[in-house]
Amino acid sequence: MSNTCTGVMDWAVAAYPELCSVREYLHRHPELGHQEQQTTSFICEMLRSYDIPILDLGLSTGVAAKISGDHPGKLLAIREDIDALPIQEATGLSFSSQATGISHACGHDIHTTALLGCAQYLAQQRHQLHGEVLLIFQCAEETCDGAQSMLKKGIFSPIPDGIIGFHCAPALPLGTIGILPGICNASCDTITITVSGTGGHGAHPEDCVDPIVMSAGLLMQLQTVISRNNCATDPSVLTFGTISGGTAPNIIPNTVTLCGTLRTFDDSVRHAHLNRICQLSRDFCVAMGGQCTVAIEKGMPPLINEPKICEQLESSVKRVLGAKKINKNLKPSMGSDDFSCLLNACNNHGAQFLLGTAIESKPNTSLGLHVAENIFPSETLPYGVSALAQFAVDFLSL
């Protein structure tokens, strides 16, 4: 990649052929969360070629590296995720996934490539940098535990002064930077309820305690957590996506298992709902003559962008892409991203922005995340590289 361009966007445009090559390699070889060994090795190889030291944190997958400027200053973390999804790709791209049933249907290959491009640009500018940049290529975002696994390895020692990152957005036009101060994404917790009764013959329910009937009633009762226990001005979602139990139509089983997800925008609301779910489930099942156990797998807190960082990001984007590329007319999403775990660990000094990937003349670029047919165009890459790199330069200069 050339280092003769005067601005980061010029540099990224000149680097576009190599950025595409990197992206296409990653796209062909997707790997699921905590299984990203080949991806991790490839990222390390690229970083070494940029003369960027890799931090030895004992990570099995995922990479942390640090660029040290020639001048003292702050520490900025830049995070992007590297894992793929268990979805069979149906884009028809010439560089489609070679892994059966696995694909980058959430754009993480774009994320990874953009951060690699940003890393090389910043490494070439290290003589001008005041401070350090911590590069985080995070594993296992889709399994909701990648950020926590890297935090446990001491990735934030010391704690950065700020953190930034982006996510592809098929709902926004190509190259548009979506900035939403404050609440951006919901929390996410997984709830598993095992309802226990007494099984027997389907012809004699009077001799049984039917966990299927209990589960059906419990599902309806749990919706009152949202409709009756929750304040209407505090958005929350409780969805149960799986129910499993029973082996035959004439056999009442002993147990039924319900699995669901809770999403909220406020941690106090989140904890109140979780407590109510546990209490209501146990009391209801006892009232029906059975019992239950409730297991809560805590995922991630709400993602709340710091307004000050958002202002700085807006200034950087205007400088490198122009004011017309900024979209602040956004609504919070009930979707989740464990960037929020890293943001919390940074004392909430940071933000995640959106990067538009939709091209009007190509309908398949706006189908949505986690859609097998959706195409994330490589034309997105110069915008991602430029926004990340310009913010880093500006942040460290303040």
C-alpha cells in the first residue's frame, strides 16, 4: 500500500486494491466464535508486515496489538470483531465462503479489513502520533462472550482513555457515518427455564403434572413482565425462541425447557426484569403443582455512546469525508453488541458508530444483517479506514 498520499482518504483509495484482497481472503475463510485460528494467524501476519508489535496476552483467538507514537500522550483503543455466523452464504460473490454453513453475514470481514488498513496507516504516521493506539481484533462477538474473554486476559491494562469502533449498516447509504449519542443498543441476557412436572400417559393427565401445560401458561404470564411490571417509557423486549420437551404425542414428559432473551436500555430495568422473571416462574410453577429452575446467562450491558466522543467523531468525519456523510437521525436498536462490555471497562469513554453499506443500484446490499443473500460491498472499506484513522489522529492530538 502506498504511503505517499497526503490525506487518509487519499491513502485508503490508493490502498483499495490491497484492502479488497485482504477482505476477499477473510470472506472466503470465515470462522465461528472462539474458532478463529486461521483468521487470527492471518491478522498477526499482516500486523507483523506493518511492523506493529502484537501483545502477548495468551489469547487462543483474537489479537491485540499496539502502535506507539513518537510522542507521549493518551491511549486510544480501536475495536473490531472477526468472527462469522453459522449461515450458508447465498450472495453469489466470486469470493464466497469456502466453509460450508459458515459465512460473514454480519460484515465482520469488512470490520477486520478496515481496522487492518487503519493500523497500517497509523503505523506509517507513528512519527506524528502523540500517544498510543491499542488495536483490538475481537473474537466471538456473535457468541456474546468474546469481549469478556479478552478483558479477562488483561487487554485493558492500562485502561484506555477512549475506545472507538464501527458496525456495518445495510440500512444506511454507502459511506454514510451514523452517529447516535447516548443509548445505542440494548443489553442482552439469555434465560433458560426448565419446567418440571410428573410425566405419564397422555390419556391420564389426572395422574400427572403436565409441564407442557405449565410451560404454555408460564409463557403467557412472563409477557406481563413487559406489559404490566415495566414502565411504558422504558423499552424492553422478552422473547422466547425455543421450547423443547416431549418425545411422543401420547406421552406427558417430565420436563420442558424454554430459552429466551431479554433486551433493555437501562441496567436497573434489566436487573429488575431478571429478578421478576425468576420470581414469577418459580411461583407460577409451584401454583400449578410443579417446579422450575431459572438460569440466567448474563451477556452484555446496554451500549451507551458518550456524547463527547460522538462530537469528536463528528468533527473527524466532517474533516475526512464531509458533513454530508454524517447521519444523526438514528434510533436506538434492541439489538446488542458486546462492544458495550469494552466501553464499560473504559469508564464509558467511547462510542460505536455505524457505517452505511447500501448501494441503491444493488438491492442485495440493503437486505440486512444476518441475511444469507446480503452483500457488504468492498467499496465500504475506504470510508471505514478513513473514519477510524482520522478519529485516532485527532483524538491523540487533543
